[in-house]
Amino acid sequence: MSRVILALLVLVAVASAFPQQSHQHHNCGENEEFVSCGSACEPACGDPIERPCTFQCVIGCQCKNGYLRDHTTKACVSECPQ
């Protein structure tokens, strides 16, 4: 009996160590896409092109390729405002 309980506790611990995959619809904005492991340093208006960044995975909506995040409006734009 104690082995069964121990096995269940180990199973719960292992299952909780992994993030759950959600298949629900993600409400990303225009020119955004949901990424499960995106850059922590999303390209944005006013940021230097080559800047140091971590290898940290960020889950959520990020700008599609070719778009930059406008810090003022939080929108993804193809050209930054002047």
C-alpha cells in the first residue's frame, strides 16, 4: 500500500514539473503570433538592433517576423513612428 502511495506522489511531482500545453485560442493582436518559446528581447522601436539578451523562453504573443513593438501603443508595426 505504501509503495502505491509513493508511486502516486512521484507521478504527481513529475507531472507538475512540466508546463501544461494549452490548446485554447490565444487572442494575439494584429501582426502578432503566439509563441511557446519566444525571445525575452523582442525587437522594438528605439531599441538597438544588436543588444545583449538572455536565452530565456517567453510564452505569449510576440510580433511576427518583420514587425517591431511600438512601446507607446504596444502594437506591432512595420515602421516605427518618427
